[in-house]
Amino acid sequence: MGGNGAHVIGEEAALNRFIANKPMTKKPKGWNSVIELSSGKAFSPIVLPEAKSEREKLIANWFCASLKSHGTPELQILQVTQNREDDFDFQITTPEGHKTLELTEFAPFSAQGGFSNATDQLNVGATADALTNMIMRKADHYPHKPVGLVLLVYVTHYAFQPLEDVYRLVEDRVGRLEPFFERIFFMIPNSAHASELRNLYPTSCSKLTIEEIKRMRQRWFANGDFSREAWTSTE
């Protein structure tokens, strides 16, 4: 089991559930993976705002709180200001001056069946490719290359929490491609007050060997679903 609750599973079992064929469904309003305990008796989902601007503001606030709680030396945010819809998402003030924060949600393969039917069994290589490609497409999206641009990738669905091997493959590949982002972070909200935070780029990790990459890419993993009715109470 990974540190975020991911289980490594057999390839045959994963293939049986990898492809979803149901129509696209409405995106969920809230995080439904790691659930907060309410008064020690019931699980309460974290509800995200409907409006895009309010949802992004909440995500940015979680990011700032996580940086502070983790004591992350790579980035210290003193103030965050939300920009207009047609601009970069946020302007952030740091000890080094003003920088720009862009948000993007990671939801690989959701178009194959919608969020409510998203598979919780994923191949490490395919998931790493999806995350790497999303980051590089985001980099190619800008007509000019702004200085001090920080990218925050986040998830809002339990099924898309990466395994450690996914992180390592992405860190290795993105490190070789060297996008113009000053920093790239990945965030998994654990509760309304805490989040897991990973610095994806740049890192001081050693380069993976071809053998390591092949071995990691072949693995499959599954994330437990804590959104079912059976998990709504501890009694």
C-alpha cells in the first residue's frame, strides 16, 4: 500500500475494470476520498463550491495552508490575489517578489466514463504519461513564457491519487524535459484543513535507469473508495 492509500494490484484484475463505457456524468461537487470524521461517529465529505472562481479560491487557500504547515522551503506565499477570468489564476506575493500561480485539475481517463464511473484501478505507466502530458500541454498553452510561474496540479476524486511510482516517473520525465515553470506541485486534499503536497519540479532526485522505468510502468494500483454508503458511519 502506498502512503496515500493506494494498493498495488494484479494486471489481470485491473484490466477487467480499466475501461468504462458509460456516458459522461456531471463532475462531483466535493472531494470523496479521504473523509473527515464528524464527532467521531460519521464521515463527512468536503464540499467544493459550484462556481469556478470560488472553487479555485478554496484550492489556492488550501495550497497556501499546506505550504505553511509543511514548512516547504521551495515556496513561501505571503499573499494570494485572484485575477480576472481571462488572466492567470492568481498573483502570489513571496519574499522574492511577485509570482504567478496557475491551477489545473488532474482527472485522467474521466472522459471514458465520467467522474462517478471513474475506475479506481490504474496502470502506473499510463497514469504517469497522462500527468506528464497534461503538464507539458499546460506549458505549451501560453503564447509567452512568463517568469516566476508556479503550477499547482490537484485532484478532487479519490481514484486519481497517484502511487509513489507515478510521482517518480513524472519527476524523472518532467525533469528531463525542463518546462519553463518555476515550480510544479501536486496536491491531494485530505480534509478541509490539510492536504498532501508533493514538489514535482524541480527536484534533486537521481535519474531513473531504463530498467527502473520499465519495472515501474508495468505496475497497477488501486485506490480505496470511501464514498460508498457503507462508509458513512463507524457504527
